[in-house]
Amino acid sequence: MTEPLSPPEYDYPVVRMRPKMDPRRIRHGFPWAYANEIVTDRRTRAMKPGTIAVLEDDRRSPLGLVAVNPESKIIARMIDRNVKAVIHTEWFATRLTRALDLRNRLFDAPFYRLIHAEADGLPGVVIDRFGDVLVIQPNAAWADARIDMLAQAAMDVTGATTVFKNAAGRTRSLEGLDDVSAVLHGTAPDGPIPVPMNGATYMADVTGGQKTGLFYDQRPNHAFAADLAKDARVLDMFSHVGGFGLAALAGGAASALCVDGSAPALDLATQGAAAMGASDRFEARQGDAFEVLTSLSEEGAKFDLVICDPPAFAPAKPALDAGLRAYERIARLSASLVAPNGILALCSCSHAADLEKFRSSCVRGIGRAGRSPALIRTGYAGADHPLMPQLAESGYLKALFFRL
């Protein structure tokens, strides 16, 4: 067992695991400690959210440096196993450089997720890159408190000239953080940024769009759909800015209908189709997905490739049962629109719905539509969204492709 350090040797305050709490999970790489695992005495409760501290087990042996937020259920996030580490601009730059090296090996253009939170060594931090523009989501208090250092390091490492802080999202509220977004460096783009991906052109609104402006995580699944799309009639439900639909057009689809509830998102999809020279094969329809699916069925519409990529129906365990029912309903409604021997792709970004539960809901829905499925591919997020093996939540995205 590691010999404990005496408190005077630390440069940081100390938080300690409760008696009889087994530290092996954390020693083996799990990055979080929950509030019920930590001694929350008056001193710990008084810590400012984002305080860096040494985490000890109940025998006072050090486990590493953690970022503490007494206001969060995740009270401690592991940020460095070295209790002597100094969290400064150079520390951030080291992690960013390592992340950039991987992306440079994966992609030939600077459009990708640069930092994917815990898996890239920066818990709660997301950074998406759009050429010379970086969009940072500091979704944990420790990163929000050090946003200036993080932004400077990101510019130093990538050469980017503009950094935008995106403060929207449920995760920040769970950390007790505000929702005030801002341009930290440079000048905000005066319009959407064209993003080349899988032969398509996407228009990303990085300051006013959903999340960071584009969902890079579906890149490999877009590519697989494009490979299936030659001469196909394509329906892209919950299309956002045209994710699957524009990829299908790039793959030679005869037509693509993109459906979303957001008029601004569909306008961006329309601009993307125009930038690709594919306006004559593109159509957008705004509306509630369940209502549009029902209407298309009543119209007798059929498609060779149907993709449904909804928002998280089960973002947390309390919503799991209702979310699985929603996925089943989507599968039933969309399966009826698939032509014989056509393809149905169903996606989930719900943390709470694991692959087995999601797949079972999809198969039930397809069966209720009277169709017989064959699963031809199970897809996940792209390699710029690495999965931390010890943290199941980092493997949130599932994409199932069925031949019906």
C-alpha cells in the first residue's frame, strides 16, 4: 500500500473517503467520487466549487488530485494522479497537445471534437474545433473557474484565433454554474461556418445553434449511411442541420427529406444542401417528429433509407422507462415507411439507456410494425469522442442499422 503523506507535504487541501469505502475503483481509474463516498465535514462543505484538493482513502493514503464541488452529486473529479501537479496553463497545454496529436492522426482538416472530457484528461470539458474557431463547454466548476487558462492553452496549442464559451446545457446547472455564453478571444463569426465532413458541407452556427453548433459524434455513422444511399430515397428524422440527409446526398441519394422541429436548424440544412449543389434533391419539413411520421404514413410515403436520430429520450435513470417507450414508438412509426429490403437506422444518445435496452425497444417497435429486421451494423461515436473504459457514461451514442 502507498505510504500516506502527512498533511504539511501537500500544496492543496484534503478531502477524504468515508470509513470502509473501498478505494480500489478509483485507484483502477474511475474518475469520480460521489457525495456519499466523501467525508463532508464543515471544512469540505465550505470549499469553493472548483477547488483543487488531494483525495485520500480512509487510511489517509493519497489517490490523486481532484476538483471539488460540494454543490454537486459528483463531489470530486479526478484531474491528476500526481498530488504534486500544478494546475496552470502549461498543465492544460500538455493535455491539449496529446489530444491534438490523436486528432491530427485521424483527420486531414481541423474540424473535430478536440477534447472529450474525462477520456481526454479534462473532466467535464468539451472543446469542438471549427477551423480557427474553438467552442469550449466548461461543464464542471473547476474548468469554469480556470476558463482563461484553458482558453489560452487551447489557442497556444492549436493556433486558433477565436474562442467561444458555450455555457448552455443541463450539465452546467447540475454544477451550480450560470448559462452566460461569451466570446473569450477573437471575433465571433458573422454567419455559419461551412464544415466539410464525409463529402458533405454542413453549416455550423457556433454561437447560436444547438450545443456547439454541430454533432461531430455521428461522423462514422453518417459515412455508413452515405455508403447505403446511392440512388436511394432518404428520410432523415430529427435531422438538426442535416446530419444524415446531407451525408446521403453526398453518397449519391436520389432525394433526401430532412425533418426537424427547429426552423433555424432546417435553414442551415438547406444552406448546406445549396453549398453542395444538391438543392434539387433536398427537401425540408418542419414539425413534430411523431406527427410527421404519422402523416407520411397516411400519405403512403416510402423510403429506401430512414434514419431517426432523436434527442436523448432517457437522459437520466428516472426517465428511462418513458424514454424506452418513446424509442419503441419511433421504431414502430418509422419502420412502416421503409420500402421492402430498405434500411432503418435508429440512434440514441441517452446515457441511461444502455445498448441492450435500446436495441430491445427498437426491435419491439419494428415487430409491432409488422416488419422483420436484420441488424447489419451497430455504430458508436467517432474516434474523436474516445470512450473512457471505466466510465460507462462516456459511451453514450448508439446507432443501429436494420435491413427490413
